[in-house]
Amino acid sequence: MLIMVFCMSIIFHQIKEGEFIRLVEAGGINEVFAQESQLQPDKYHLLGINTQSKIGYAVRHGRINEMRSWRLDRLSLFIKRLGICVFNVRSQS
């Protein structure tokens, strides 16, 4: 699946939700984005970026190698529980 992000020089890795949480807590992710799915309208994927190393992380399902998607209200609750107060939302045009 192709992920469109504002900066094309970032390399994305698909990781599970637990690894994403660990990276946020350890400071390995310092910017978070919610990007609308190309396949499911009104569903969003969670992306995290380490701006220093220019490495991005996308959350995938635990049992299958597909991007995990959330409704925006559920995703924002998850992000807030991680202590992140600000995140960007990107919609498909």
C-alpha cells in the first residue's frame, strides 16, 4: 500500500501497535499523523515520524500484513492516551 506523506525522503516501516507505543514512549517518534485510507473512506491510518533520522512508521494489523485503520474519533483517543496532544490529519482529495 502506498502512503502519501508531505516529505518523500522518509522511509516507512510497517510496525505493530505495541512497537509504535514503545517508540513513542522512548522518544523514537516525535511527529504523528492520521492519514485517510485510499480504500476505506472515513478510516485513517496512523503514521509516526522520527524527524532526526527521517524514518517513518505505519501501524499495521498484528496478524496480517495490512495497514490498520481507525475511525478518527477512536484514533484520536488512542493518540491522546499516549500523551500526544497535537497531531496532523491528512484527508484524501
